[in-house]
Amino acid sequence: MDFLNKLNPQQRKAVTAADGPVLVVAGPGSGKTRVLTQRIAYLIANEGVRPWQILAVTFTNKAAKEMDARVKAMLNEQATDGIMLGTFHSICARILRRESDHLPLGSNFVIFDSDDQERIVKSIVKEFNLNDKLYRAASVHASISRAKNELISAEEYPINVYRDEVVKRVYIEYQKRLIASNAVDFDDLLVYTARLLEENPAVKEKYAQRYKHILVDEFQDTNMAQYNLLKNLASYTLLLWIPSRSWSPPSNSSRASVP
Ligand SMILES: Nc1ncnc2c1ncn2[C@@H]1O[C@H](COP(=O)(O)OP(=O)(O)OP(=O)(O)O)[C@@H](O)[C@H]1O
Ligand SMILES: [Mg+2]
């Protein structure tokens, strides 16, 4: 493919690397995202990889759009049909709509935005007769969100000080209300997907077998829930991660299956 000529030798090596985990460490603006994009094109054009066997994760919607446009420009549009390319959140939403049979939700679930989320917390704080100066909706919601990104459910929420007890009660009620509205918040997209894969070996196997190539841009920014998700999806396959700083897995996770 002629696009390989436009790469420097190190970039070419990463783009054409054989199967197996590849770690690209390079400074800011040195062409890491470009490597990832070109590897997608290379896998399809040169290695006979089918588009639906590729999962590519970016951190922003803008980056996903750019990557999609760049891959399409390198190949013809049809050749790229079926690539799972997007942010963690958009990828999770697509998986969850497909697998809604396993969830307490319908496949047409709605995704509540930050305003909706805070409004629900606010109304719970009010109904529980809590002091809304002490328990500001934004701060209680932030605690819930932090827990979700560490995959801590409402029932598991640890209590150390009195405030935790309150947050836990609100968290439990908050989840009830989301489910009653057939809704999820942004964090739930990750949490439900991580749990779906952890708890359903058949579902996990299906996706893990399907995604022969998983490419992650800005891997160093993954949180616990995202890391867990990748670990499960990559359990049969390979992971190309692209950190620009040194990175170590979140502390309470297993390092075993990702070298
Ligand atoms: N071999 C190359 N030839 C020409 N242009 C290149 C080459 N490699 C990268 N570039 C250009 O350099 C710019 C930065 O590349 P890219 O966004 O891939 O870097 P990055 O390492 O992902 O950056 P960041 O650290 O900001 O994520 C882009 O405009 C890209 O098209
Ligand atoms: Mg980049």
C-alpha cells in the first residue's frame, strides 16, 4: 500500500507489526494517532482482516470522527463497513443495545446527560430531607460517578464516614430511578458493559473472539472500568495501545492478562 511510504521507519514498524500486543510510546504530536489509523487500513487492505473484527477506541467523539474519515479516505468506504470505532461510551452503548436481554433495560434505553443526572440527585436529596447545602447535588453525583468508574455498585459502596452512608442511600435510589426510566447515565454505559462481560462468559466469548484487533488511542487515560472492559475484550486477542506517558493499570485490577 502506498500510504506506508508516507510513514517514518518507526511508524511503519508499528503499523505493520505482526499479531500480538504492540506498545507504541512516543512524544506528543509525533504521529501515534496516525499510526493507529494507518494500522486499521493496513490490516484491512494487506492482512485480510475483516472490518468487523476491528475495535478502535478513541477518547473523544472528534477523534473518532477524524479517524473514521481518515480510514475511509485510505480505503474505499465499503471496505471499512462494520468497524467498531468510537469512544468507550459510544462503543458500550452499541454493545448494550444489542445485548439488552441481559440488562434490566430495554434496547431503546435513553442516555441521560449531566443535567438530567444532577436533577435526579437533587430531587432525591430533597425527598430524603437532606440538607442540600451539606449534600450538594453536584458533589453527591461526583461521588457516585467516581464509584461507578471504579466499578463499585450502590450496594457495595463502602462506608467510612457518615457522608458515605448518605451517598450510598442516594446512589441506591438514583439507580432505581434510572432503571424505572429505562435510562442510563454516561458511567453506566461502562459499568453495564464491564459487568455484562464479567458475568456472562458466553457474551464475553462472542466479543472477545470477534475483535481480533483492538486498537486504543490514549491508553494511558483509561480508568478502572475502561481497563476492565479492555481486559475482557482482549482476553483472546491482541491489544495495540498508544500511551504517550508512562502508564500503569489501576491499582485494584489484575495485571495478569495484559502484559
Ligand atoms: N510520517 C508523517 N508524515 C507526515 N505527517 C505526519 C507523519 N506522522 C504524523 N504526521 C502529522 O503530524 C500531526 C500529529 O500526528 P498525530 O496526531 O498522529 O500525533 P499524536 O502522537 O497522536 O499526537 P498527540 O500526542 O497530540 O495525540 C498530524 O497532523 C499528522 O498528520
Ligand atoms: Mg494522538
